[in-house]
Amino acid sequence: MNVYAIMKEKLFGLVLVSLVCLPSMADDITGVVLKNGKPKKGINVWLKNADKAVETDKEGKFYFSDVAEDDTLQITAGARIDAKFPVGDMKNITVELDKKDFVLSDGAKEQRIPYTMLPVSKSTDGVTHEMIMRSGQRTIADILRNFMTGVIVTTDGGSTKVTVRGISSINASTEPLVVLDGIALQGADIENLVPVEEIAVIKVIKDGSSYGVRGANGVIEITTRK
């Protein structure tokens, strides 16, 4: 075999390897979420690998750009229920939310897929970034209200009040201590502290004695995705 033939064979092999190693093609996708044939507004749709989340508009529609075929879409179908499916080669998606499962259609084929259940978190375990993104919670108050047991969240005059251990005194403050990335913040504005998509885990510690007197009303520990 001459030198030219050898070089040609090696070049052909390199081309094959590069084609095999190419990443999944990215494309835009659009979709609509329906229930009983009607558009569902405000449904959380999470593009898992890209870590992007949107809400459906008044027509039940959602949109993502530059979506890889190996990504996964997860749609909040209920309080702790997901409609979850791989993107694949779908570009225009219709999701009909049923009672026990959902109907997925891309115009060419239709399939019925069972829902997946979101885990229920104990306050000591904490709520993870994935649980937040899947559930579509938009504020820390919502996370505390919907995931944490023994936590009372109320709104009075536009301000949010959180009680962890209950009211211990008529005159004393019942506000829990907020600890953000290891820094104690007494009297922190829980609603505007940090965007929920930046949270890695949020925990509620009912026995805050490790923080001394400041933790007497419990502690909310927040760790961000640094």
C-alpha cells in the first residue's frame, strides 16, 4: 500500500470517529399542555439537563431554544406529579393531562405514559434543586409552605411571615434564623433573599440550639449552587 493510500485510509477513519463523537443536535421545540382538551396556563415545564424552566402561557403553550435530543422534559401535572419524557426528535409537542397518566403527541404518533411521583421531603432531609425545579415553586415561601412539615407560612399586609416552632411568647419574635451559605441573617426577607433556581438545598432545623439563642425559633438553612 502506498503512502497516499495509507493517508487516505487514516483520514477516512478520523472522519468516522468525529461523526460518532458529535454531540446531539440542538433545536427549538414548542409545545402545548391541555387538560380536558383545554389549555392549561401556569404549568411548570422543566428542561432537565439544560436546567431551564418556564410556565405555560394563557394558551397553554411553552417554548425552549437550543434543545438537545438527549434532554428530558418534566411537566408539573399536579401537587407532586410529573409528566416526564425524553425530547428525542420531537419539535412540536402536545401533552394532554389525564387522571392517572398523560397522552403525548407530536403529530406523527401518540403515546400514553404514566405519571412519575415527586418525593416527599422531610424537613431534616431538605428540598433539593431538582425537587424545586420539578415542582415549579417560584419563591422560598412556596417551598416552605408546600414541602416542609411543621412550618407555617402566612402573608400579612404584603409581607411574608414564617413560623417554624410555633408561637413561644406573645411579645417575643417568632421569626426563624435564616442562614444563607453559612452566614446568619436575622430578620431576612425570605421572599427576596435569593432566586429559587439558584438554591442547591434548603433545610428547616426545628431544634436550632446549635446556633444558640438566635436559633430558638428554628433555623432555615439555604445553600446556593456556588
